[in-house]
Amino acid sequence: MQTKATIAGHPIHPMLVVLPIGMWVFSLIGDIVIRAGGNPAWAPAAYYSMGMGIIGALLAAVFGLTDLLSIPQGARARKIGYWHLGINLSVTVLFIVNFYLRSVGPPVDLTPFILSIVSIAALLVSGWLGGEMVYVEGVAVSPAAKPAAAEEKEEEPLKKAA
């Protein structure tokens, strides 16, 4: 099942998801450093990286939705995709709430920290579902692609003949 949202044959959604994931994980690391007594400069770093993650997630969601709608109705991958979408939208909403709470209250308050932990945990589940769609169901995989193991098996007879 190949996606329609590609650049030079490469799916766009997986290219973009690294931005929100990285920014949100970095934000949580900043929170942990602050809670461990680290430099207070980590508070604005965590805040702004969270904001960049929100923007990246909304951009990635557009291409993720395009991928989801290209999956045939009734396919197992589509059901997984709806779960993946729902969890990712929930995580994004939690980070928007988190970002707002940091805007109006103390940046080192406990509630935003807990929201970050819960959100990252949900993001792990969603990432697993995304992997399930690609690696098990073959979503966004080129039909002409060969698994690396198949290429190795083809080379073995050549080695024997030499």
C-alpha cells in the first residue's frame, strides 16, 4: 500500500514525525533537568521546544491523514490508523493544554510535568501502532521494495558458484 503523499517516492509523514517527537522528548528532558536542580534556563527551552513540537505535529497530521485515507476501507491497517490518529491527536491536545498552562502559570509547576510524562507514554503507544502499520501491514511501502533478507538470499547462490 503506497501513499500518495510523497517526495521523490518517499512518504512525507514519516519524515515529519521526527520533529514533534524530538521536540517533545527534549521538552520532557528539560523538565527533568529542572526538577533535578539544574539550570533554570531549561524552563524556556522546554517551553519553546514544546511549541515547536505542536507545530510539527499539526503539519505531520496533514500528511498522516492523507496516508490514512489512502488505505482501503475495511483493511486492518486502516483500523490501526484510526487508533494511531486518535492517540496522536490526543497527545497534541495534551501538549497544547500543557503549553497553555506553562504560559499562564509557573513553568515548573507539577501539572505540566505530569502532562508531559503522560503524553510521551501515549506517544510511545502511538509510535508502536505506526510501526505496526508500516512493518506488519506494509503501509507506505513501495510494492517494488525487496526486504534486505531476500536480497541476501539471492546473493548466496552467486557466492557458491564463485
